[in-house]
Amino acid sequence: MDPLKTLDNANPTIYKRKEDRIIERKDQDDKVNDEIDEREIFDLIRGIKDPEHPLTLEDLNVVEEDNIIIDIPNKKVEVIFTPTIEHCSMASLIGLCIQVKLLRSLPPHLKISVRIAPGSHSTEDVVNKQLADKERVAAALENNQLLEVVNQCLVDSL
């Protein structure tokens, strides 16, 4: 974080974290065929760091388990996130971080969709269009500086 940069949200609200899920023996058994669920997706993204603060997306209530939609028959995973403020300049970067984490963690047959919660951002349509454009996402990940920022946000996530 650049100390000379003015923060979009200098004093964000910090929310209570969910309890960690208890991992059972069957959860680690590769022979058991179980479908991915919303909690597994939440566990993957909850620890992503906010680009502006030393807090996670879960701490800031940017991601919630209730805003994850899984459609197994159609092989789709959708994450809807809520920026802390409606003019958050980091919204595209946060969405990109979520998308990269899921692309790196989930099987390639799943279609991943990341978007902003309706009505939660002043440029919601623009950000959602950027996040839905595979070519734009791929180009962003070819930018070494941007990739470094994304990796810093992901470094401590599960």
C-alpha cells in the first residue's frame, strides 16, 4: 500500500469473521466424490487481502457465502461481491483477484463468473463488463505489475 495515496475508504467497517469449517476425514479422502459447494468457494476467497487495507475481503464483508451461486448441472460458479463504498476505485482489481484465485483453484471445466452486487457501485456495468471479458482478463494477467498486485492480495489466502 502506498502511504502517499489517498484511500477511497480510509476507515472501513470491520465485520466478524465466520468460524472456520471443521475438516473431517472424509473431506480429505480423494476417493469420495462430492460436489463443490458454496462454503468451499467462500473458504477459497475469504482470505484474499483488500488492495488498500491489511484486511481480508471477509473482514470487510466484500464477499459472503450467501452471494455465491453454484450450478453444478451447468458447471457454473458465480461470485457476487460488494465493494465497501459505491465509488471504490479498486472494484475491478478486487474482482480480478477473486477470479484469479478461483481460476487457479477450481477444475477447468467450471465456468467462473465474478460480478458486483447490483446497486452497490457507481460504475457497476463497466466493472462487470471488464470482469466478464475473458480477453481483457487474460491481458490484465500479462501485465507484470498488475499480476504482482494480484499475487500480493492472494499470498495469504487459503
